[in-house]
Amino acid sequence: MAELSPEAARNRDLWTQTNAEYTHEQGRRAWAQEEISWGIWSLPEREVGALAGIELEGADVIELGCGTGYVSAWLARRGARPVGVDVTPAQLETARQLQLEHGLDFPLLEADAQAVPLPDASFDLVVSEYGASIWCDPYRWIPEAARLLRPGGRLVFLCNSTLVILCSDDEEPALERLVQTQFGMHRFEWPQGGVEYHISHGSWIALLREHGFEVEALHELQAPADASTHEHYGYVTADWGRRWPAEELWRARKR
Amino acid sequence: MSGLSDHARRNREFWDRRSDEYHERNAAFIAGGMAWGVWQIPEAELNVLGDVSGLDVLELGCGAAEWSRALLAAGARPVGLDNSAKRLEWARRANEEAGVGFPLLHASAEDVPLADGSFDLVMCDWGAMTFADPYLTVPEVARLLRPGGFAAWTGGTPWAWVTYDEGRDAHGTELLSDYFGLHRWDDAEGSVDFMLPYGEWIRLFRRSGLAVEDLIEVRPPEGARSTYRTAEDAAWARRWPLEQIWKVRKEARVSAGSEH
């Protein structure tokens, strides 16, 4: 693997630790789940519809920042041929273990989503669920996603909402007031985190258009009435998430 | 018109009542046209419309038609629409003074009495896209555009809505109202304003056969002046977008699988 950027190396350290503390076990639960669900409120795909109308049977899928690989596993069970890409060996190790336990095999590739060692136009769907979508620089990974997709291919990614970032300071959870400036927002370093990237709606649209994508949908995820604050990701409370979007799912189609 | 919605009737009354006062306060500031929004950022800087010569253009909520006159001068064939007869009186007067003429239409943008596919461009600067229901205007815009034609309009932002402090008539940093369900605001002064969440705008565009081309989050220059907004608003808008410009294009044909 090519040498990692300092940001990717920091994020790998963070996720090595997080995998030991949380995602190793959480990945086990997610792999056991039959249904596709999205985000910290676990909203079922049948309600969100982020993948609606996308043919998964036989589709070549690449997951950028797959972690323990559960999204790829969900898609593989629906007939897709996923490739999971992640920069953190510990998470890929968990993913391999879970593949063996579930008898579900697909390629796992240790690589930076900003420079994927795979040929152009080899996928029908690029998916990123809190992977590259927040841990990589969008000005580097979106061009990679565009390169990897075939014409007509889809890009689906889940990230934090602009508003929750604007309301977040060094302490969790998010506040009910704007504390970060939106203009110029891009790279964030939280005290206990790695390096994250968050850009505004206008910036996402401009970037996607620039790389040949048509924006098909933006699903802003609302915490259901009975939701509780997430057991591990405490950056936002369920009360906050019922009134304002903490997370959003973008869907785009490569022309 | 018989089909005027309740909020369209209320906004017609509001704008008829406020027309002269509005003109008195803002007309000189916006007289030049070809500039967007409450800080009048020049089109030449934002480059939203590009070359308009030869285009059939509809302005939704034209008021005194400053934009339409400027578009005419740039070679377009404008039609100005407004829901307020009093606002259109100012447009007629200004056209006479300038010695120019183009159609001025008294109607709600929710129900435009013009044929399908009549325009290459539909534009609006804080007009009908704020004071009419987007669930009605966006399909109207799509209907009125020719395939390949485009629409662009300025309005407020969801952030401006959720931080609006009615008591102070100003925007603070506190989130005072919910984002989910954002749609309609009955202002204490009698108008009814509309706004949608980002995802809901996009859903509505796609459902109407409009491709999203751009979302310009407007940042006024330092010390920007306005007859519409206070210096406090301008300082706020240096940090977060208080107005935004959507640009959408009518698809040449509906692509298979784009609806879901």
C-alpha cells in the first residue's frame, strides 16, 4: 500500500482503538442483522429508500471505508458483488473473521479511499456509510468514486448533516445553537477524534456536478419518536435528532 | 382568477398594502437590476444566468420589474409576473419612464395562465419562490420551461428560518424552531412565507423533472449594505448563508429509474 497521508494515519490509529473498544462487537451485531438500516437511529432502508430502484443482483459494489464490512455483507446477501476497502487493518481483520463465521466471502482491500488501486469504470455502485464520506477529503474521494464508477452507476453515502457540525464544539453532545462558521467549513479535528471532513450542501452539489454526477436525492435522517441517544456515538442526543437532522444520505448517478 | 389559494390571497393583500412603502424604501437600491438578493450581489460576480440574449424569460414576483428591464436590455424577451396589482403599477410606470415595454401579468405563480414550454429561463429574486408554495410553484416552473431550459431563484435558507427570533426580528445563533416539517411561516405582519428543507427541495425538483445544477450559498462582502437587512444580519450572513440561489434545469427527457 502507498504511504498514508498524516490524516489517514491518524484516522487508522483512531479506528484501531475504536475497533477494540466498540466496532469489533458492534460489527458482530450488524452482520447478524438481516435488514439494511442507516445511521445512529437505525432507520430501516424500506422506510428511507436510499437504494430504491437500484439493481443489486449481480451489481459490482465498492464500499469506501467499509470498517467491519457489514454494509457490504448486507448488499452481498442481496446478490451484489461487493469489495470492501478500508485503511484500518484491525477492522478488516474483524471483517474477515465475520466473513468466516457467516460463510460470506468477498474481497477486502487495505487501501486509502482517496487512492484506490483498482481500474476505472469497474463498479455499478459506490457506497460509503460513515467511511470515506466523513474520514476522507471529499475533494479527493469524490473524484475517486467518479473514476471507479461505470456510466449510469450510483453513489450513495451517509454522513453527518451540515447543521449538526455547525452546532458541535469540543464537548459532546451537539448544542442547540450555531457555534461553527459554515463558510469555509471543510476539515475538522475534534479533541478525541481523528480528522474529519464536512462540507456544506452547496459545496456537495458543486463537487458532485463537477465530477459528472446528477444529484438524485438527499435523505435527511430524523430520529424517530421512540429513539434513544446512541450507546456509543454521543455526539448528538435523540431529542436534538428529532428536531434537526444529525445525518444525511446523498444519492447521485454518474452520467 | 378564481383558483387563488388562501395564502396567495393573503399575500396579494399584503403586497398591495405594502407596495408604496416597499418602493419608497428599496426602489433606489435595486434600480439597476442584474443583481441578486438583499445585498444586491452583481450577476457578473455570481454568474448564475450567463448569456441571456434571445431567451424567453419569465420573472416570478417581478415587483417593479427591475430584473426584467435589465434582462430586456441584455437581449432577453422578458415577461414579468406579479401577484400584486399595486406592485405591477410601479412596473408599468418604470417601463414608461424607461420607454420600454414587455408583458406584465397579474397572477399567482402557483397557477400561471401561460402555455407549457413557453420559456428558456424562469427566474425570481426573493419573489414568488418565497411568497408562494413551492409544492405548487416548482411543478409550474417545470411546466413553463422548455426541455433544456433552466430556472434560478434567490430566497432564504433553512438556517435563517430555524434561527429567526420573531421578537427581535433578527437571526441569532440559537436554534429556535424545528427543521423537520419546515414549510410555511405566517408572519405577524400578514404575509405567508415558504421554505423547505434541503432534501425536500431536491425531492420536489426530481419529482418535477428538474435536475439540480447549483446551490449558491450567498456570502455578502464585508460591510455589505442593504435597505432590506440590518448590519447585524450582514454580520450573521458572513458566517452562515442567509440567502441561497437554486439553479435547476428541465431535463430533456425523464431518465429511466430516476424516480423513486
